[in-house]
Amino acid sequence: MLNKIEEEETLKTTFKTNVRRMSSMLAGLLCAAAMTPNPVMAQAPADSEQAARVQWWREARFGMFIHWGLYSIPGRGEWVQWSEQIPVNQYAKLADQFKPTHFDPKAWASLAKSAGMKYTVLTARHHDGFALFDDGDNPYTSVKSGAHRDFVAEYVKAVREAGLGVGLYYSPLDWRFPGFFFPDLQRESAEAMRAQYHRQVEKLMSNYGKIDVLWFDGGETDWLNFSGEWAGAEAIAEWKKRGYGKHYQGGFSWQHDQVHTTLRRLQPQVLINGRADMPPDFRSREGDGALGDFDNEHPWELCTTIAGAWGYQPNMQPKPLKHYLQLLANVAGRDGNLLLNVGPAPDGQIDASQAARLREIGGWLGQYGKSIYATRGGPFLPGEYGASTHRDQTIYVHVLKWPQGQDKLALPAIPVRIVGASVLTGGTVRYTQTGQGIELAVPSAARNDIDTIIALQLDSPATAIKPLPVPK
């Protein structure tokens, strides 16, 4: 047994070590949570109503994610409160400083349209608990603090007027509640957090007209306490991540089924992602590294940032245009959507270099969007060469990397006849089709460094062709 002073110092050191360890693991945990099957929501509903709801979204293919809130003021990402362990009351003082002088949701919507995006998703409330909407007597909102504005209302109006799909991000978890970290030990706190979640979602679905997407984050039961458990006692108390396939076994419940019933009653058409233990309309993959495999059975979306963290960081330069265009082609070719994030500054403006890159993406889509919008992935599966999409009787082959040392691209045989071929990005293509396969040849000078898009015209619909692997 340690003496009292030794015990207190040891416990402090152990806690700080665990906090640092947890913080370093969180980015990986988020990605793992997005990719790990959850037994409660493993199978997307396949009913005709769900297929009808998701149709417009699948055709849209490209959207804008917007992470914006108090965390934009320190400018060190949306997890700054947690990663730097800023006390709740100290962090909350940012609410009185949050008075964006250049907040213009019409400009956001205009930029999204210029980028070729078809829908947007704004963080109505992130893990820090600060709401960008009216929540009645709750003082921790943009309506009851420095700005005295309902940013969600202004955003929804502008995006709807622009003809884009309206999406809202919402986090059931809230770092201000000890019950998130100790849902059993601090049950009363966990239940208060749950009550806030139920109340706020109902307000979002009741007070802002038609909402097209509700994008949950951090609402899975298995993500309580960041998918971990506290074990041991006294000086050896330690936080450990649950092993793969292990689930929360405590007595707290988010009661997501009640929220789902409310959602379908208030907004029957709203699309729900798979991060809140309720039947999802689409699944979420997070970050460039989570691109993953082809999946044309479950609607899915890859969300990633244009630069840096999700929340604002000053002077974060976007990657080259080639990166985003090839990512978009790879996502569409895997039959998914791309949700590309920007983090506006505290004053509400989007970084000029990031906005310029988005407009460049939109310029490309203005020329070649027919190979992305309203297509489905395949039938040629993604590979080293690139990916393919199709619509009606046309297959679009996105050649992102030509085989080294070869003057042609070899594709597997298909059970329909090619009746014509063209290069959308310029130049000509020679093709041969036999029972053994297809060969496409484009002169080196006509190959596009970013994406050589070859359109194959067929004598019957491409949808009848099963997905086919492409040999290396």
C-alpha cells in the first residue's frame, strides 16, 4: 500500500499517461469505428422505400462537409478541447468570442455548386457540445451566446435556395458529460446526455424544414468511452481499448430506436448514416486511407478533408488537383460518394486556396461530370490502372495509371458488344474485343496525366454485367 502522497502522485501520473495514450489512439479509433461492423446496424435496409430515399444521393456522388464551431477560434482542429484537455468551463468562454463577421452561407452554397457538389453537410453540433442552432433554454448555443444567431437556420435556407441537398452532422456524445466516459458509474450524467440527444435531434428535424441527410458521429453504443474500458484499481487503474469483436456490456442505452422512430415520423425521407446503431441508409468511411473495396450492395460514402484537420487550421494548403480528381474517380468507381471537408475560419470564411482548388474540381466536373454523376461503379473493378463507372449503355474507364512498358490497357471480356469508343479527355482510342478480353490503346501524347477517360458504347445496358476483376 502506498502512503497518501505517493498514491496521489502515482494516480496523477497514471491518469495523465492514460489521457496521452487515449489521445494518440483517437484518430485510429474513429477510422476503426467507421470500418468495424456493428452487430446492431450491420445490414442496410434493402426495402424499396430505402432504395427510393437514397436514389438522389447516389446520383449526386459528390458533397461538401463543413466542420465549423468554437474550435475554429483556437485553430488547432475540432478535437482541440479533448486533445489539449482544456477544462470545460474555460473552453465554454469561447462561445462569447464566436461572432463571425463574414458568415455567409450563400457564399458557402455558391462555392459548393462551383465545385460540382450536389449536397452539403454542416456540423450542427460536434463533440464539444456547442450547438449552432436554437435549443430553447440551453445556454450553450450560438443563439444564446456571443453571436445571437441561429446558424443552422441561415445555412439551411441558403443551401436549399441554391438547389443543393441539405445535410446536418450531429454528435450524440458530448465531452461535457462524465457519463460518456463512465456510462455506468455516472449513469445520471449519461442519461442527461441521452435526453439532450433526443431533444436536439427532434428540434433539428422539426424546426428547419426538409432535411435530406442526418450525419451521425460518435453515437454507437460501442463507442462509449472511446471504445474502451477502465480496468484495475488504485495506482494500476488503466484504460484499455476493447478488442476486436468486443462490445460494451454495461447497462446504459442510447435508446436509438426511439430516435429512429422520431426521425421517420418527422422526416420520412431523411438519409441516415451508419454511426448511431439504427438502420442506415448509407455507410461511412473516413479518411483517404479508408477508401476500401468495391461495394455496390450497400450505399456508402468516403469523407475526407481538403487539407489538415476537419476543423479550421490556418494556412493549410490543399493537395494538388490530381489528388482530388483521382480520389473522386476511385470512389465513384467503387460505387461510393465523396464528401470533401472544409473548415471555415472563425469569421466564417473558407480559406482562399482551398476555395480555388474546389473551383478547379468543379471545372473538371463541368467537362467530364457525365462519367461521375448518376453512374454506378464498375463493371471493371478498381485496380492499378484506375477504376470504371457506367450508366445506361456506356462504360467510362478512368485510366489513372497506364501499364508501365505497355502501349495498351487489357480489360476482361464482357458479355455485350462494344459498338463504339471515344476519349472524353481528348485524342482517339483503338479498341479490340474478343472472347478473351478487351484492349484499349491511346497514343501516349493523348493520355491525360490525371485521368484518361474512355467511353465505351455498348449494344445493351451495362448494368447487366457483373463486376469483373482487371488483371495486373
